[in-house]
Amino acid sequence: QVQLVESGGGLVQPGGSLRLSCAVSGSGGSIKAMGWYRQTPGKQRDLVATITSGVSTKYADSVKGRFTISRDNAKNTVYLQMNSLKPEDTAVYYCNAITSLASTSFQYWGRGTQVTVSS
């Protein structure tokens, strides 16, 4: 079983910064990729950023140049540094991990952390 625990959300003013963390624990095979998604009420969950085990990254166009995803493989932790935050970044942010075990891939989600950008 694999658990993902997010932290670092909160309330921040426009233009401010937040850093999200997600720690992965449990025995679910090797972690192939980790990422962050976000969701607002009534809308689908959208990709924010992903990072593979080879540290290849991908970002949504709306966050390019403002957000940076990174990972610490030794700690099985992924981070999302969010700068120049805008009100439209307000959402619940979910951590995601894809693991591989015996040639089978598994996907796991955290419970989410609220990010609110407001003055």
C-alpha cells in the first residue's frame, strides 16, 4: 500500500509564493513519476506539473515560468514551488505518483491541500 501526504497549502496574497510537499511512503514498487494536479469545484482535475524518475518535467502552460517541480528521490518526496501566484491558481492541489511493480503500473493520489490566492 502506498500513501501520499501533502503539506504546504494555505492562504497567500496575489504575487506571493508557496511551496507544496508530498511525501510518498509504503511498498508499491519503484516510483516512475510524480506530479501535481489541481481541481476547483465543478471542474475536472487538471495537470499542473509532473516529473519522472529521470527528472524530465512537464508543466501546464498556465504555470510555466512561475511554478517549479522537483523531487528528492532519497526521501521519496516531490515539491512544487509556486511563485507569482494569481487568484486563478486557487484550487485543491493533489499529489500523484505512478509506480511500477512486476511490470504493472499503479497510480496513487493524495488527499489534497487547499491553496487560496486572495487579497
